Amino acid sequence: MNEEKKLAEIKNEDSKKKPIFFVVLAVLCILGGFLGFFMASQQEKMDIVLNLFKDNTQILAIFFASLLIITDLVFSISFIIRFKSLKKLWAKEEERDDNWDYIEEKLSSLATFISCAIIISFFLYGCSVYNIRGNLRGIDEGVRILNILYDISFVCSIIFMFVFNFVFFYMQKKLVDFEKIMNPEKKGSLYDFGFNKKWYESFDEAERNQVGIASYKAYIIVSKTCLVMIAVLMFMGMVLEITILPLLSVCVLWVVQVIAFGIESKRASKKLM
């Protein structure tokens, strides 16, 4: 009887949501068809833009190398300013209790900020060294200055990539150390390859619940993002020569996320039993 009741409840719930689901699905199909038609009709213009990128990889590399240095400098200066302001708040012992939650929140924001800075830094570095084989071919006398600028930017991008990665690591260490001062129960050193495990093990139950909720929501968001990116790359692949590597990369990341989430969910459930 309970099973029949539950089946009726499921059927009732599905009947309420089903019409909306199919309407949204139909709208997405129409939008997809429109997008595909639009991209196909604009293929010549898109080829011109794509060829512009292909034929000017040296200029793009110089631009991204410069952007890498400027962006990382901005990230570093911004972090120093914000971190120092939090240290000043912490130094006011009589106001620590009032500022505690604010400092914790800002430290969490700074940690996210630095992680984003690292990802952006890797992206810009990848763009600055893109197509090395083509960019290092014979020097054309008419564009010798461009080749010299490219060589300089290429070397600078490598040097600054190493420098700023060290800087960002040091910033992360300062955040971890600050957090450990505020919460002495926290354990783990960034110099330890098992830092993430030890750091998590030092969480209390409330923090672990918070991490669990955040992880699940992040899993859903990333899954939706991967689906959208796959759809976009499929449309682009129909009219542009972008190869299958971008599509393969997104699919691999999505599969890894799904498998990792499934494995870790099983492990977590066994620990709770």
C-alpha cells in the first residue's frame, strides 16, 4: 500500500512538472536550430575572424604576455591591500569578537580570489606561448621588430609565470597561516602534499556540512556549464575548424567530475554507516 501511495505521489509530481519540462525543451531546440542557422549563414565572416587569429599568433602572444604581467600585478597588489586591512582589524584585540565573522568571510573571499588568479594566470600564459612552432619559424626581414618583441615577450611570460606562481603560493600560505591563528584547531601545511586531507580532517561537523552542501551545488553548476559548453562547441564545430580537442577536453572533465563524485559519495556513505 505504501508503495502504491508513493507511486501515485511520484506520478502526481511528474504530471505537474512534465509540461514545463517539455516546453523548455522545445524552446531550447528552437533556439539551438536558430543558432545553428545563424552561425552557418555567418560562416564567411567567422572564417575571416578565425583566420585573423591564425595569421597573427605572434601579435596575440605578445598581447597576452603583456596582459599576463599586468593582470598578475593587479591581482598581487589587490591581495596585499585587502590582506593588510584584515590584519589591521585582527590587531584590534578589543574588537576581535565583533570583527570575527567579517574577517572569516573576507579570508574565504580572498582564497577564492587567489584561486581565480591562478587559473587566469595559467590561461593567459597558455595564450602567450600558443603556436610556438609556427611563431619561431624563419625571421622575415620586414617584421624583424615583431620577432624581437615576440622573443622578449616569450621569455618574460615564462619568467613571470614562475614568479607569480610563487607569489600566489605565498599568498595562499599567508591565508592558511592566518586561518590557523584564528582557529588553532586547524591543521595542515601547504608544503605537505597531503594538505587538503589534513585540512579537511581538522574541520568540525558544521564545517563539513557546509563543505558538503557547497560541493553538491558546485557539482550541479559545473555539470550544467559542461552541458552548455558541449552544445556551443558542437555548433561551432559544424561551421569552424576548431578540431575535436575542445569538445574532448570538456567531456573528459565532465566524466572525471561525475566519476569522482560517485566514488566519493560511496566512500562518504560507508563512513556514516
